[in-house]
Amino acid sequence: MSDHDRELASAFDGQAAKFERAPVQSDPVALAKLVQTADFPAGGLILDAGCGPGLVASALLGVGLRVVGIDLSREMIERARARCSSSGERARFVLGSVYDHAAEAMGPFDGAISRYVLHHVEEPSAFIGRQVALLRPGGVLVVCDHLTDPDPARASHHQWMERARDRSHTASPTGGHIVDLFAGAGLVDITLVEDLYELDFDEWFDRGTPDEPKEAVRKALLDGPRVRGFSPTLREDGSIRIEGVRAIVRGVKPA
């Protein structure tokens, strides 16, 4: 495990309880839209890469799919197993990464999905490529992640805030970047669907692993340039509502 992956595992071990209660993570409407947009083959075996506490896995199991979840965080894996225990052998959860031999041994997969994982990995193209390699021909890959601004200066400002709030953050993608990763990995029939979501600044910051004081990030958010995908509104009570943009990108491995 790399130093980054060790830090990532430690961060999510510590924030697991807050993470699984976060509205942006647990919203049933968003989960249903993700499953519908993924449109995996009926009854298929799906790899949930970076499965967290099993929220996505549970939604996939709920429509009759089978799931193998993999995560670096032991605490997240334990929570996923508990959440999906009623599904029996249709749900398996493994501590580790998609690069481990265990992932290959449990495939090939009819589909693979990751939600809010891409912005944590050091080599996005390798992460995408590995999942494609684990798919059977005709298999479906889906990535859902929050987006940043296509303007480099505004994206850099957004990146500073994300890193200041969470040391495990690497870089938020644009929608075009994800599509390019899919195309570079040889996928076809690529589609992208955008969706709006909301964050409460305090809830978002308080479940992170910050490198900077909360007030410094709050000031940067309110005083900095307007970022597509991370736009604040100051409420009358002093709290901040953030409107974000996420993408669901879907592609197919050629037969």
C-alpha cells in the first residue's frame, strides 16, 4: 500500500460514521438515479470499487444485482458487510484495492462502478484501466464523481479548498476529463449525465481531515471566484449552502 493509500484508509476509518450519514452520500433519490443510469445487465456481477459503507452496493443489491465491494478502509468494509448482510452470498466485501489479486480472482465482472472515488486516486487512468481489465467483453463501467470548473484558475481555487478540508483529496475532474479517461481506456458508447447536489458547509467540512482552519476555507469559499461545481450561498443564519455538480459517466467494453 502506498503512503497515499495508507493515509486514505486512515482518513476513512476515522470518518466512516459521519460519512455514511452524510446527505450527499445517503440520498435515496440520488442512489436510485445512479443505479438507473448505470443500467447494468440484469442479475449481473458488479464490482463496487471503493465501496465505502455499502450505500451503493445496497442500492445495487436492491434491484437484483450481485456485488463485490472493495475498499482500503477496514471500518468501511465492516459497515458494508453489516448493511448488506441480509443479501447473503450475493454480497461480498473485501479489504484491499482493485489492483489486488483477489479482485481478479472474483471476476470477470459484468459491470464496475465507483462513486466519489476518482478524486481520491493518484493515477486516474490506471484506476479506470484496471476496472476495464476486470470487465468481461460487453461489460459496463460507471464512474460518478463531483466536478470542478473547466477554467484552470477557478479549478485551482476549488482544489485548494478541497485539499484544505481533506488531505486525502487528489484532484476533482471535469466531466470532459472523465470522458477522456473512458475513451483512452478503449470504452465505447460513452454517455455523461450531470446532476446537481447540495452540501452544507459545516457538515461537509466537519467530516473531513483538514489541513487548514475551518475559517480559512470558509473565507476562501465566500471571497474567491465563482466555481462551477462548487458555488456557495450565504444564508441569513450565517450558514453556507454549496451547490455542486456531479457527473455519472457510463461506457461499455467492446465485445
